[in-house]
Amino acid sequence: MEAFTSFSTQVFNQAGHIAKMIEEVGSPYLKGLADTDVMATTGKDTIHDFIRELGNDLNHVHFVDGNPGGHLVPGEGVLDMAEALKALNDIDYKGYLGLELLDRRYILDPEKAMRDSLTWFEEHLS
């Protein structure tokens, strides 16, 4: 379950909303997703809030940069992606990191966007 901006929906705009739904549904198969760009766009939560609210129920992160907004390759926006990665490493996060690269600039050369993302991760995980 992913939080979206209030431009998209009036429900599930914060980590606490997701945590409450997971608790109410009570299924071990329902987990939470954090989107770093949506967090910055809404200004309501940080990666630290998602970690605190969801705990072990956080199992997917759309790990994308932004201005905010844009869903960019890490390092191409203004978000503190290094801090987000550090926060996940600090809790020994074992879930998924998805590169949701949606900016128009990547349409004609998506392979470059993937290579640039890989380069960013290589620089920040060494």
C-alpha cells in the first residue's frame, strides 16, 4: 500500500494512514510502500516517519529523486537521497528499492537513466 499526494486521493496520504490500514486488515501479506518523491511533494512524512510508523511492514521503497516532483534518477534532483539510503541501511532494510523513473527526459534513453542510477548506488554503497 502506497501513500499518494492529496492531488491524487484523499486517503492514504501519510505513513500513519498506511500503518492503520495494515493493522485493521490484519493480513501478513499487506505491507507498506514509501515513495521518496511523494514524501517530499506532500511534505507530510520523511523516510524516518515511514520507518517509525511501519517498522517491519515497510517492504518497498520507490527510491527516486525530485525537485520535489519528477521521479528522477537519484542525484538529479534536490532530495537528500544519501540520507534516505543511510536511514534504510541503519535499520538493515531488506525490502525492495524500486526506481520509478517517470520524467519525460528518460523516454528516449531509458537505459541511460538506469546506468546513471546504478552509478549513483555504486558511489553511495561503497
